[in-house]
Amino acid sequence: MTVISATEARANFQELISRAEYKGERIVIERHGKAAVAIISLDDLKLLEAMEDAIDSQTLRRAISENHSFTTLDAISAKRGNE
């Protein structure tokens, strides 16, 4: 992982995009000496989002299993259709 200042990032933005896109490099940009943002490849972003979705699904499954009165939207719709 590369860490650079916002000033350097501004001056070399096109190069940083290429490094992330083609080399898979992860670049952290600091502002006032503190990490502020990162430039990552689209593949890294997709992987991160897939991991977040998996964690959210696991959390939902756990919540459903721990709450015996949990009702799904399908169950509510079916019940309303029968009324």
C-alpha cells in the first residue's frame, strides 16, 4: 500500500488511477498527515462490496434464527392475501 499527500495525489492523479487500475495498487491519500481516502481498483471495490453483502446476509440469518417471532415480507403478503 502506498501513502501519499493530497498535494502529490492532485499533481499525479492520472498516474495514480493507472497504478490502481492496471497494477492493483492501493493508494491512501493523506490530508494534514492523516489518512483521508483511498484509490483502489474496481475489482477491489467489487470484492469489498461482496464481502459486505456476505456479512450483512450472515448477520440477518443470525438475527432471524435468534428471533422466533421474525416474519418475512413474503409471509406478511401471503397472510394479507388470505384475509
